[in-house]
Amino acid sequence: MEQFSPGGLADSARGFIFGPGILDLYYFEHVPLASDVIVLDSRNCPPARLDDTQATELLIAKFRRVLFSRGFFRLRALQLAAEPLPGEIHIPYWVGFRGHGSNARLEVIDAVRRRFEGAKVRRLLTDWLASIN
């Protein structure tokens, strides 16, 4: 993601959208190198729901909202550009279940950042688990 203003290139960031495009942006300081990722096959990996065009449009819209919410609405002639990267990156989560029956609940921790996730991620995982036959 790059921001352009009349003064030239303002900043660049790496953001990714996951799931159906409802999650917050996931920020990387740089594109992960091959040594930073682990390649594996797993049945516990939901398929992508967005094509590159949809993901690019959502990324630009979300990034624009982030800029405006931080007071960058004064920038004139702001242009944002996003370019899809080849392949996919899946972020691992630790999922814990507590309770039983209809009272069962999920707790989700981002395995990279080691932080609890909120309702958006819990809902996404609940829907995904419910869709598995």
C-alpha cells in the first residue's frame, strides 16, 4: 500500500485482509521473507473468499478510513495504490473452547502476536467451524 500526495510518495505500509474482508488490517514492517514463514499443508486452513480485485478494493477503502480517522483528511489529491502479492499468507491462531453444549464459547489468540482476538475473529472462526461437514 502506498500513499501519494502532491509532494510525492508519503509512506508505504503492508496490510493484508483476511477472511471475507471484515477483519482489521494486519500490518507487517516488511513483506515476510521465505525464512520468516513456514510452508505446510493443513486441513485447518479456510480457502480465500476474496479474489485479488476485491481484496485490493477493500484494502484501499480500509486504509483510507484509517488515514481519515487519524486526521489525514486534509491531504489533498491523495491517491492510494495497492498491489497483490503472489501466494497467500495464513496467520495461525490458537483456539480454545470452554463451556459445553449450547454454552460453549471460543477464545482465540493470534499465535504470531500472542494477543487475544476480539469478536470479529471469534465470529469468523465460529462460522468456519460450523460450515465444516
